[in-house]
Amino acid sequence: MVFVGFPAISRHFCKFLNMSKSALVILAPGAEEMEFIIAADVLRRAGIKVTVAGLNDAEPVKCSRDVQILPDTSLAKVSSDKFDVVVLPGGLGGSNAMAESTVVGEILKSQESSGGLIAAICAAPTVLAKHGIASGKSLTSYPSMKPQLADQYSYVDDKSVVKDGNLITSRGPGTAYEFALKIAEELAGKEKVQEVAKGLLVAYN
Amino acid sequence: MVFVGFPAISRHFCKFLNMSKSALVILAPGAEEMEFIIAADVLRRAGIKVTVAGLNDAEPVKCSRDVQILPDTSLAKVSSDKFDVVVLPGGLGGSNAMAESTVVGEILKSQESSGGLIAAICAAPTVLAKHGIASGKSLTSYPSMKPQLADQYSYVDDKSVVKDGNLITSRGPGTAYEFALKIAEELAGKEKVQEVAKGLLVAYN
């Protein structure tokens, strides 16, 4: 009878651990709204504390297909905070804006030097290139971004999601669930992600 | 040489036709944000004029995983307008709110009687049941909603997307791309959807 309680305690402890994990999702004007929202939603389903930070301020952000999203806060307000993962959604306009942002550059450099996860999808791996992050690592991106990345990185053409050390990258809207589940797996574990994927009706092994 | 111009003219004409197609996507508090945004984004990529209408007003809508989305307008302002498709995203809270709304009921009855498309995903087919829409038709939904639908409809368990006449239904976040592409196919044609799917990196036949 003594052992019966252990799995329950373990689950509660894991849940507590998962709740303590945190993600910063940067939302820039022109972001691809599906890539943004799939990351934020799936990570929250996995029990990760997600902060959606507007690149310029906390006003509604107009995304690539004109959906307007209200961030939780502005990036300036959380730029000194620590997060377990920094997530960069794609979309050409959003990625260009993040590539030009010195605040984003500082956040990524701090995240890299502290050994935290960085995740980028679609056009957003070009943000890493611009800020000199993770040079030499294996990564992927939206196919048309390859010429901007192939010199600086070991470019992978044939995988939906690539993980190299603390860097997770992916290709586009059609790979956004796999991307989000991979980030969640790193922070919340496979068991939790299996449960999340089942609820989403998404295949996951 | 005379014939060379025809395909181009035809394409432009089709493009013009596609642009004239319209979609109303109803955004209720507690909507599943991924299902909402995949529909809105994919339809816009297909050249369809999408109106995102807040169920209660035009203020930011808090979705099921706390992402806040600013609608284009309020449902009250567009409730007399005609749309080629009315799209109901899922999410339990959002679906319950739409099921309780007399305005949603009137819009759906008007859409049904005029022969317009109605599309619902995840928990949202229960909104149709509540308002007495499309009774007897084949449909699907999020699996756990089946008991609320099996008496009134011919329930389909084994397809991601079901089309029966002017009704398109689907199962959940993991089938949301297929759902959106099917709606787009009806309004913009297969050729356009092939192009959209390719850009999304989503499989489409």
C-alpha cells in the first residue's frame, strides 16, 4: 500500500516542475499568426508558462494575414527576465523586424550564453543568422530562406524539425505542430507531450 | 499567338472571382485559437475576403489558451450581411457561447436557407445541433462531442473532414489545416488550394 501513493506524488511533482518551466514567444508585426499561435497554445497545453511579448509595445500586433493579436506584455518589460525557451515565430515581416531589433539580439545572446533553449521556425532562423547566434549548428528553415543560412549553418533539407544542442528549428506552418511539440518535449517530457498530442489529434511518437 | 493570352486572362478572371468570395469567422470567448486562426489565415491565403467577427463585441477575445485576438468587427454589425461561408471554430467555451447566441442561430438559419456553406470544427458542430441546422446530414466533430450529435446526424468517425452538401465539418486542431483547405477548395478551387498548400508545406491532393 505504501507504494500506491508514489506514482501520484511523482505526477504531482512533475506537474509542479512543468509549471515552473517558462517560454518567451516574441510577437512582431508581420509574424505568421499560425506559427505564433500553435507555439503559444501547444506550450500552454503542456503546462509551460508562456509570455507573449510584443516586439515594439503591448498594443495589438498585426500579423502576416491581418489577424491582430494582443500580446501579454511588451518585450522591453521582460527583456531582462529568464526563460527556459525563447521562441521566434516566422513570417517574413516579423522575422525582418526581429533581425533589426537590438533587444532581440541581446535576449538571444543572453539565452545562448546561459545555455537556454532557442527555437525558430520558417523565416525566423534568419534572425539567428543576423544576430550571430548558434553559428555552425545544424538547422532548417522555410525552404526559400536556405540561401541566407547555408554558409553560416549546417543546413538540413529533409527534416521537419531539427534539434542541435539548445537550438530547435523548423520549416513552416505545416510543421508548426511538430515544432511546438518538440519544444514541449524538451521542457515537459515525452509523457506530457503524448497526452497533449492526443488531445490535439496530432500524431506523435 | 491569339491563344497565348487566354490562360492569363482566365487566371485573372478566376482571381477576380476568388477575391469576391467571402467568409465570416465567428470568434467567441473560449474559442480554440489554433482552429480559429488556421481557418482565417488559410482562407485569406486563398484570396477569400475574411471577416473576423467578435461574438459579443469588437473588443479583444480571450481564447481557450489565453491568447487574445482583436476581431475585425462585432457580429452585430455584420449579422445581416451575406457571406459565402460561415465558419465556426471549436473550443468548448466558444462553442457553448455560440450555441447560446440567438444571433448565431439566426445567421446559421439564414445561411442554410440561402444555400450558403457552413463549416464547423471540433466542438462547434454542437452549435449546429443546438440551433437545429443541417439535421440528418453526415458530419464529424471532436470525438468526445459524438454523444451530443449521433442522434441528430449521421456521425462519421473515420474521416478528418466531412462534406455533405453545404456542410463541412472536422475534428480538432490536428485536422484544422485539412478543414481550412477544404473550405478554400469549395470557394477558390483546387488549383488555388494546391498553391496555398504548397506555400504552407502542407500535403494536399
